Amino acid sequence: MTLSEMLHHGEIERLPAGKREVSDLVTKANRRLEEASNEDNYEDSRLEMAYMAILFCASAALRASGYRVTRGEGHHVRTLDTLRYTLGLPSEKVNYYQMLRRARNTALYDELLEVPRTQLAEALEAARELLDITSSWLHETHPELLD
């Protein structure tokens, strides 16, 4: 579903972003990635922090584009889905982020999740890559929203 379709269905709304808001989201993404990279933390916590870094990047791109997800169930799903249109990411990447969201939800709400080191390494790399993409995109397209 495109941003226009999401707007029409009430899944997102138009709202101009403030400079501090976008900068804060990028700072939060950086901090979560730093926490995710800390090997003293448990693997499931590190996976959750990598996922949160990804979510903050998606939120920053959406807010810089002048939209925000409406409140309610599924707001993480919708936020991640907007990456196809804000940053032009391929569906495969967005699908991977959605898989991380489901793993994070399992660990957070259902059961203790054993996170293989390979899965954690992939999640950390995905978060680093998205943070780089988001930061570059913001500097190129919306430098007025950055400190």
C-alpha cells in the first residue's frame, strides 16, 4: 500500500516534522544500536535493541516526509511498511525487518527467545545499514531537520 493509500485509509496522517523530533529519532536509533552492540547484554535484549534502532530509523524517515502513523494496533507494522516509499527500500529488506519485529514480539510477550549468534549478527548489520541509509537520506533530502 502506498503512502497515499495509507493516508486515504487513515493508517497514517499528515503532520509536519519538527527539527528536534527527527534528530531525536536518529539519536535514539544510534543509542539502541550501541546497546545492541554491547556484548555484555543478553542476545534477546540485543536483538530487541537492533529492532528498535530499525524502527526509529523508519520513524525518522516517515516524520521527515511529513507523515506519522496513527495510533492503534499494528503501528510498528505500518511504520516499517512505509520504508518502501520513504527510503525506497526493496520489499525483501522490509520483510526482513518485519521478521525481526515478530521475533522481538515473541521474546517480549510470549517466551524466552534463544537468539543464534548468526541471527543477531545479521540483525546488527541490518540496523547499521539502515541507520547509514537513513542518515545519508536525511542529509541529502532534509538537512533542515538535522542538528
